[in-house]
Amino acid sequence: MTVASSPSILPHFDRVRRQSVRLCEPLTAEDYTVQPAPDVSPPKWHLGHSTWFFENFILADHLPGYRRFDERLNWFFNSYYESQGPRILRSQRGNMTRPGLEVILEYRRHVDTAMRKLLQEGNETVHTLTELGLHHEQQHQELLLTDIKYILGSNPLYPIYQPREAESPPPVAHRFLPVSGGRYSIGHAGGGFCWDNELSRHDVLLQDFGIGSRLVTNGEYLAFIRDGGYSRFELWQMEGIEWARTLEVKAPLYWYPEGDAWRQYTLNGGLVDIDPDLPVTHVSWYEADAYVRWAGARLPTEFEWEVACRQYEPQPDRDGNWVERGSYHPTAARHADDHQLLGHCWEWTNSAYLPYPRYPRPEGALGEYNGKFMVNQMVLRGGSCATPLSHIRPTYRNFFQTDKRWQFTGIRLATDR
């Protein structure tokens, strides 16, 4: 990864740290602690854990004389680092009524003051670790939004997080974009930050294929539901159909039937009528796999997705940075030819989450960040409306188990040519 210079990293540090607190400002005091499902962490925990990361991995080792804010917080805010000692179970984070929010905000101020002092020293190792910590915090900002949506969307009052006029895109015809087979390089190369799981760059051999010019829409997915898609066992993997049978509502997460119509919960509008032209989201890999089989297509592999993205998305600028241009992202500009692979929602692929050849798993505690999760999960690509723009790039590999759908996850069709 590249290292930010001393003059630029301090303002960036402050911006990222402020953004986490800003995302929580619409919440009530009760919203900060509740945990309605084991996958969902309370917002208060996210604010503390992202702070613990800087204290534990940077300040404790690199700032002489640094005094921890409270040694006991290590147990609260260690997420899954076995090397860092015992921790609270993930499913028990909602029981953490103490320390209170004001204590956690004071913890953030304590760590931020020490970090600003340390960053002024211009230590290259510290700057590298800080950049990693900031990207880690931005990942938790995305998790904050998805967890807040689950917290509020599980409330029968369906409260609005932050009112905003909904964007209703014009209908766009679906077509398959052709991609020629051949030998392609996969993975991150050049400047700019990347996670270790995006390395090392390697070649793959692909056959001719086509990839959807847009994501599957709510209206198209509704046709799958009305055709009995959730009960047609021939469309599903065995694990998938058994999972689907347990669903109280056989539809994407946050969809609710109302007579003959459907409504869905949104952060900006509460419970609203489903817009048939928006991409369907909050679906599991099981649902995505069943839908594409019903549609006479398949899911792309992560390698096909990355190659298609490089072919059909704008090229990176001279610094190697990719600019997100999604038509439903807050800062989006629309493609003239109505195709886009970045920034709508995370797209399930048909690739298992495995290390690339010559994967450089880091040593020490930070080696636990990605490497130890490379089993029983599937890769998602593309970024979502909740993803910080600086994280959206063709090589970014997200990953979840096949039943997870509280993230902004969607479907793109692929086909053999």
C-alpha cells in the first residue's frame, strides 16, 4: 500500500473519525445499545471498537508513555483477535449497557488527541498503520449503516433514520454485455491502498461470457416470487431450499406483504411502496442463486466480474484511483449507455472466498484480519450505497456466508456465450 504524507494524513484522520460519530447523530440513546440479531452490532460498540483499533495496534506500541483510557475496554472492544486476549461474545454485545455513550465518546477524544500527537512525528510505520486503521473504520461506517437499518427496520414503528427525497430512476432495459474469453490478470496492482486479500495479482483463463448491463430489479424479483420461486425446489441448492422454508416472509429482507402489494423498509423513507425499477437488495446468496436459475442465467464468478468491470467501467486516473459513478449512489453521474458495475449494492458471485496464489498473509495480529475467514464464505463485488467512495474499486473482495442478507446485497446475471 502507499503511505500518506504527514501534511495530508492528519486532516484525513479527523474527517474519518468525525464521520463515524456523524452517522450516529440521528439515533436516540436507546438505539445505540440494542442488538436485535447476532450479526448486528450496537452502534455504541462500533464507535468503541474502531477506537480500540488505534489504541491497541498503534498507540500502545508507538507512543512512548501512552496510558490506555481504561484497560477493561480491551475485553469489550476486541472483535475477533485471538492474539489480543479474551473478548465478549459477538452475540452478547447488546448486553453492554455500560460503559455509557458519553464514556465511549470521551474514549474517542482521548485516543484522537494521542493519535494527532503521534502523527505529527512523521513516522512511516505509524502512517502505514494509521491508513490501515482509517480504512478499517470506514468499513465499520458501512457496517454502522447496515446495522442501524436492521435495528430500525426491526422496530414495528419503522422509524425513519434520516429523511431524504427518494430517487426514482427511469426504467433501463436489461442486456448482456459481451466479454471475450482469454487470459486476464486479476487482483490489485499499482499504487493506492488495498487489502491483503486483493493480492497477489495473478492470471486466469476465461471463456467467452456475457454479464448483465444492470442489476436485477425489484420488479423482476417480484415476478420470481409470484411464480412460486421460493417453493420450487428445483431452483435451489439443498441447503438453500431448507433455509428458505424457515423464512416467515418469503421475500428479501425488509419486504412486507400488504394485501396483494409489497412494501419495504428504507432508511430514508421508513415503510414505502416497492419501486419496481430499483435494484433488489438484501438477498442471500441462496436467493441470488435460485433467482438466476429461474431467469435462465447464472451468477458471474468474481474473476468474470472484475474483468467485465475493467472493460465497461471508466479507467482509473493517473494515480490509480477509481471514481465511482453509480446511478443510485448519492454522488453518482449516470452512464450514457446505461451500464454500471460499481456502487449500487454488493453483488453475489459464484466464487468461494479463497486466497489468491502467493497470498501474502500478514504476520502477527493483523494477519487475523482477512486470512482466517477464507472458508465457507462467498465473494461479493462492486460496493454499495453504504460503501465509502474511496473503497469502491474493481479488486475489492467482500465476503459473507451464503445465508447473510442484512448487508446491501444484490444480483447480476451472467451467461455463457
